[in-house]
Amino acid sequence: MQRHRSLLDDSLSDLIGHLYDAAIDSRLWSGIAPEIADTFESTSTVLKLHNGRSVQLLECTDNMRVPDSEREWAEHWHQRDLWVERTVAFGLSAIVTDRDLVTRQEQRDSGFYREWLPTMDIFHLVGAAFPVGDEAVGVLGIHRPEQAHHYDKTDRARAGLLLPHLRRALQLGQSLSNVRQAAALEVLGRVDAGVVVVTQSSRILYANALAEDMLRKIPELGVLGGRLFLRDGLLQGRFRRMVQASIRTAVGQPEPPESALAILRPERLPITLGVAPLRPTDVLTVNQPLVLVFLRDPEYSAPDTRCLRDLFNLTATEAAIAADLGRGRSLEAIAREREIGIATVRSHLKRILAKTGTNRQAEAAALLAHSVAGLQAGRALASPK
């Protein structure tokens, strides 16, 4: 019986189109593995990245998923994948089958064949290893069980047609992901708050410029071993529970978490901290749930004085006092810190009210704090000196 009417049949053409759709919309990668298996009249497919001993599963069919209790065992065999070792040695981007890679004696004697493959119901292979970038190697493996037909020249040729499109789709998807991530980080850099992205163990993956400055200068906050922590032990316990609850929410186990806390300071306004889950599908993540931590300190929320001058035609002194008002300073505190008389501060306030079109100090403070000058403050921290 003729197994394939042509190399580029409708199923393979549809699959290639699906790959490019997934490059644009990463949610469409889900389901690619079984579609590849069906296209090659197979029962199993894996798409993964190898970088030294690090292995990242991108997509796979259900037979290759293992429960959490067996994850260490699965990682062991992914790291010691005999087919991958031999395929890389055979040559990157070369289409191979299991018959190219191992002898029948190795099939009988290898733990890879005796322990790993039977559990997955895998015996025959067609696939390739291909460069992805840096030192990572992409791996495409398409499999059939032992009782099925082995892969022949037609299967090789069809895999050869698929491989370059798979590589391009992965590269395109990574490029678009980098653009989206850069845009997202740019947005976070402009937020009028310190923003930190942390893992389940509070390890810091990203901090915007404002957060970096706050972590260096605010004694109530700290970084130890690359992890964000609060120096007050009781608050640190609350913060740790908040992070764990957000992680559970990010993986689809929502609960009503404690999402904010205040870090009190003597004779100063408190620092406020909030958390939010960052799901694996969001643009800043790779393949794990994360947590966004927001930090607000009134002392770091002062609007940018240059922007205030442009917005409201303020003098340099008026802009400086307006910035103090925008971060919640009282007239008495402004007079004391700037070593000027209270009457002078009130005189400046009167002119600020007139130029901003406001009637009361509280109204002006709210306008100043929430104008675009607040965004400029974060940019000023990020700008080179």
C-alpha cells in the first residue's frame, strides 16, 4: 500500500501553516505535538531544547507527560537521551531515524531502551537536532511504537520539508516574544512605582529603575542571595505567604490572597507593597508562574520638576515645591527641609494653585502626583547621568 501520495500533502501543508500561526500567537503552540504526530502517522512527538544538562520541554504528546512524583526520573532520561546525543554527533539539522543512531545490540542493552522508551510506548524515531541560538539545541522527535512500521525514505523527506519551517517559526516566535517583552519592560520602567518580578522563592528576575534605586537606598527593604526580602521578620513572613498565594493563583488555583501590606516607619509616611500573579502566558514570563511586586514610597513618587515646569509654566523653585506637594509633604515639612519660612512656602503655593488651575492644596497635590510628571520621575532614574 502506498503510505503517502505526495511529500507535501494537505496535512503537512496545514501543519506548516499552523507553525507560523503559532509564531504570531504563542497560545497556538498547544496542540502542535499531536498534530505533528498525526501528520506523520505516528503516536508520539516531542519538541524540546537541550542546553548542556538543562532540558526544556516545549511541546509533547500526552504519552510523554509524567506525574510530579516521576519528574526526577523523567528529567534523568531527558538529560541522558541517547537519541539526542547521537543525533547531535550525526550533524545538526540532519534528518535521522533510530536505525541511523543505534545498533540492535544497544537497543537490547541500553537502559534508555529498556526503561525509558517502553514506558513511553516509543520504539521508532524520525527527527533532527537543530541550532536554536547561543549554545541551545532544538530537538524534534517523532515516534511510533515497536509494533508499528519503521520510518522510511518518504518519512525522512517529509521531515526534511518540515524542519526548516519549524526552525523559522521558533525563531520568529522568539523574536516577537523579545519585542513584546521589551515593550512590556519599557512600560514597567515608566510606571510610577517600583516594580519587581520574582519567582516562587522571591528570586528577582527583573526590577525597573525605580525599584533598583529603592532597593539600594531604603533600609526596610533588602536583597539577599538575589532574593527580595523585608527586614522586619513579621512582615517578611506575610510577604512570603503573599508570594506563595499569588503563585497558586497564577497556576489556576485562585484563592483570596492578602495582596498588600504597609511598611511603617517612625515620623515618615509608610512604604506600601502589593503583589499580583503573573501567569506563564504573559509576555514577561518564559515557562513558569511569577509574581509582580509593586513598591510605593511617597519619597520616590515626587513628580519630575523639569516636566512640571513644562506642564504648568512653573519657576524652578515653584516646581521643586510642587514636587514636594505631589509626594505628600506638608507646608511645614517643606519649609523645614528647604530651610525657608512658612510664609514663603505659602506664597509659592498660591502661585502654584493659580498656574495649575486648582483651588486647594489637596487638589493641587493630587493633580501634581498623578500628572505625567510622575512617569518622568521613573525615566529620570533610568537615564544615564
